[in-house]
Amino acid sequence: MFDLDRWQEIFQTLGKNKLRTALSGFTIAFAILLFTLLFGIGNGLKHTFEKSFNDDANNAIFIRSGRTTKPYRGLQSGRKIQFKNDDYKFIIDEFDGKVQFISARIYKGVQAIYKGEQNNYTVRAVHPDHQFLEKTIIDKGRFINVFDLKNKSKVIVIGRLVKEDLFGNKIALGKNINLSGISYKVIGVFSDEGGDNEERLIYMPITTAQSIYGNNDYLDQVNLTYNPAMNLEQAISFGNLIQKKLKDKHDIAPRDQGAIRVSNMAEANKNVGMFMLFLNAIILFIGLGTLVAGIIGISNIMVYIVKERTKELGIRKALGATPKSIIGMIMLESIFVTTVAGYGGLIIGVFTLKAIGSSLEQYFIVNPSVETYVVIGATIVLIISGTIAGYIPAKRAARIKPIVALNDE
């Protein structure tokens, strides 16, 4: 395998037949290039779906209220369903052990003012668990805690862009911001993978908002994450059960779809998983077909190469070359060309994906790339294909009798 003379001979043969070598390499390089591009684009679509759900926990369930669309139990349609603190506690008590994190939400639009700087923002009044529902990343200070809820503290956690708008490069922690005429102390600054819209939010304790903005126990929605030990089917059933229990509690018809709406990430994950499985199957089928076409192409070229060198191989056998040495020489040449050309196609494919990656975002393809296991798999396929492509014609060449080979025209 590492015989220097043999390798020198291989390089000399390749050098004397540049066109043949180029055609052989182009066939396999083009196949691997297409293979890489297909998998990269497929991964880009996958990243697009992942980015769409990046803001929320993968096991989140969002529960919103609306108006009834059907009369039920003597009650008219068109009733507005208003969630209250009792609904929040009901879910905790009814589904103890199945809920991982839970938080209610209240929305409020405010004008924020700090030393001449002002802007309009949305306040989300929440419970402490909300930090884990939204993947909120605390950059400075802390998030809301149970003591803030208990004391109805006038404290807020501001988004990164809110901090930049009002404070610039100055320190925000410990400072007071006027929100629509009421002063709140900044106890934390957060960032969010959901992007700019999420980082222009302000969080405050939900008890504070209920006390100041309405003096009631109203809630706009309830969000939770289910126990991660549940599989997707169990999680979907759990979400349906929550909806059924809340409908019973609020006297809502079982088939009324507008009064209480439950958005379950398990359903989204299941649909995305099925779509990606289908997409990966198509890409794998096309990619393998491309590789097979490349293997067939290199095999045909190797058959032609061996036929072209029939007289040369006859001379070698007449001078004492063994069938084993002839097979080894042709196979090494095939494996070498296949491997080098294949890696060339792989590198071109990776750099092409990087070069065009940003321009593909308009087609909902984000960060197209190829994973390490695909590279390793492609390498193995290259070696196997190179071996097969070289072995079959090499074996035939080794069986040629010297006198027949020498008489070949």
C-alpha cells in the first residue's frame, strides 16, 4: 500500500493521461458536490423551522381565551371567557406532576421615560417561571422572583434593546424608569433568542400589574411547559385534556373551538418532524442516486482505462507481474482519484454553501450546512465506491493472457 515505487508509477500514469484523470475526477467530484449541496439545503430548511420555534421552550403549551361560538347549558353564545388567578391555580392543582413550569401573562402598553429619553413598549406581567418558558437570558441582575410577587414590588426586568434606547452605554441596574406615570426599579436586563421584538419587552410581577392596572385578578393567558418525560403523543393528549377541563370549568361546549384555544408545541414538533423525515428521505434518495450515478460513471471510465491499457498490462504480465500486483495498482489508482476528487467536490460544496448562505434566507433557507457525520459518511462512500470502481475492471485485466494482451489493437 505504501510502496514508493508503486505510487511513483501511479503518479506517472496519471500525469501522462491528464484528460482521462480529469474526466474521472470530475465525475465523482460533481456527484459529491451535488450530494453536499442537497444535504446543506435540506439542513437549511431544518434550521428555518428550528429558528421559528427558537423563542419558546420546545415543550411549551399556550392557553388563550376568546368568546364562545355556541350556546351551552342555558348560556348564550358570544360570551367572553376571562381567565383569572383561579384558572392558573386550577391547572397547577389539577395537573400536579405533569406541569414543569407555568406562568400567566398580562399585557400592557406603556410609555417609558428616563431622563429625557422616552419610547413606547409592551409590558408582560408574569410569574417567575416565565423565564424558562421564553428562554429568557439574564445578562445583568436577576429575573422576577416569588418575593416580588408576594410583595407586589414595583420592579421590572427590561430587554436589551430597551436598555439601549433609554440608557445607551450607561448602567441600568438599580435605576428607576417612569412607566406611564409610575416609577419602577430596574432589577435585570435580559436578551432573547427570539430577536428584536422580544428584546423590546419589559417584564414585571403579575401581582403588581393586577394591583395597579385594574385592581383585579384577571389574566390574559396561561402558558406552561409539560413534563419532558412525556413523548409527543402523550403531550398532545395532555394539551387536549387541559382544554377539555377548562371548557368544563367555564361551561363551554365541547365542540366550541373559539372560546379556549390551546397551542401545543408537541403538535408543531410532530408536524415538523414528519415533514423533515419526508424531506430527508427525498434528499437522501436523490443524494444516493447522485452518488450511484457517480460510481457508475467512474466504473465505466475505469473499464475504458483498463481496456486502453490492455497491451501495457500484457507486457507487465510477460515481465512477471502477478495478477495481485496488477489488481492492486489499478485499485490504488482508482481509490486515489476517487478520494481526492471527492474531497475536492466536498470542499467546493461546503464553501459554496457558505458563500450563498445569506442569499438563501429569502427562500426560507437559514444557515445551510453539512454535519460531521455526513462528511464521514461521504468519505466512507468514496472509499467504497473507489474500491468497487477499480476492483471489477482490475480483476478482468488480471485474467488477460499476455499473448492476447500483446496482440490487442
